[in-house]
Amino acid sequence: MTPVIPSRRKRHNSREILLSLYKQRNIIERFSARLKQFRGIATRSDKLKSTFLAAVQFVTAIFAFN
């Protein structure tokens, strides 16, 4: 994995980052925040992995059409 969060300015050994990956990270963070708005997904109330995945796919489809 490559780090995508930039290091602090006062750090002596700053690490290299790709700014394109840092911009794409924002999309993933916003999507996961929107997923957590649905109670069933946030609390992981499904017992089976397949039903949880189906719920995530259903919510993703709802987001795609909004």
C-alpha cells in the first residue's frame, strides 16, 4: 500500500504521495459516509455475508440514480 495522506509540514523525513490518489480518496470517504446513513449497513445487522453484500449493492444503486 502506498500512503495517500500527506505528512505534516514540520516532519523531518516527509514521505512522497501521489496527489491523484489523494483526490480519489475523498470519493471513497464520502461514499462510506453515505453508506453509514443506512442503519442496517452501519450496524451490520445481517447474519449472512451475501445479504450484507446485497444490501450494499442495493444502496449503491440508489446512490447512482440520485
